[in-house]
Amino acid sequence: MGFLKDFKSTVNNAKEMQAVGMQMQQQYQEDMQRAAEADPNDPDFQPIEGVTLDQYATIQAHLIKNAVVGPENVNAYAESQGVPAGQWDQIAALWTARMSQSGAVRNRYGAVYQSAIAS
């Protein structure tokens, strides 16, 4: 009898975990939908030193994807992508600060970053 009880409990736990997983997937899809619908007129999305959030997220993703390391290499890559010379660290810090204050900015960053990593 104990074996059947344990088996039933395992099956129930698996069903609960599946339900939680489905809820998480639904939440992720909703977050990505909201990110795609971010209002470009929102002041939180205004470019920093001419660098848009989408541009920043794409550069960040490509730095990781291409294993660009070292301050000189990172700055050179960022500059090759249109970032003003010597401004990458400041721009990154300011976009990070905006993300810490705005869920919409965070969501949009995540969606663009994931897309850039996948491409």
C-alpha cells in the first residue's frame, strides 16, 4: 500500500510542477508581449548619449556572444556600433539604472537581448 501511496504522491507532485511550469511560461510570454508593446515615447526609453535601449541590449548581447573582453576591446566594439568614443561605461551604467527603476525598460531589454543572443 505504501508504494502506491508514494507513486500517487509522485504523480500529483509532477502534475503540480507541470502546472507551475505552464504558469511560468504564460507569464514569460505575457512579459515578452508587454516588452514588444513598450511605448517609445515613454521618457524611460529616450536614448542615452544617442544610444537607444535596443541598441544597448544588442551590443550587450553581442559582447557576451562574441566573448569580447577587456575595456579596450569592449569600448572599440561599442564604438564600432555607434556608441560615442569613451562613453560606453557611462551609457551602460545609466541604462542599468533605468532598468532598476522601470519594469517596462527591463522587459524590453530582456526581449531584445534574448533575440540578439539567439540570432
